[in-house]
Amino acid sequence: MMRLALLTVIAMVLAACGEKPQTAAGIRSDVPAFQGTSNAYNAPGWKAGDKAAWEQQLKTRAQTGQNEYNRVK
């Protein structure tokens, strides 16, 4: 029984050493976020490339949707 527990611990330790290196394979471009894309999921009224509107949208979303004081009322 002790041998099985020891083998289990060794297997878990060795499995932890097998992490794959993280690469930038998922990044598609170096374009700033406010330049965006033209798809159906953009916020209404926002145009790609409008940095001021992008920043305002982030501020509004943070104050209304993510502020617990506003949500609890």
C-alpha cells in the first residue's frame, strides 16, 4: 500500500514537470485593440479605429456593468 502511494506521488511530481512552453501562436496580429474588427459582436455605435470611443466604452462598462455598488441597488 505504501509502495502504491509512493508511486502515485512520483507520478504526480513528474507530470507537473511536463508543462508545454507557452508561445504566441494564438496572437494573430500586433494591431491595437481599439482598431478592432468588423463583426456583429462590436458594441453598438462604436466604429473600428475610434480610440476615444473605445476608451469611453471601457470606462462605461467598468462603471455600470462591473461596479458592485451600482449592481446591488
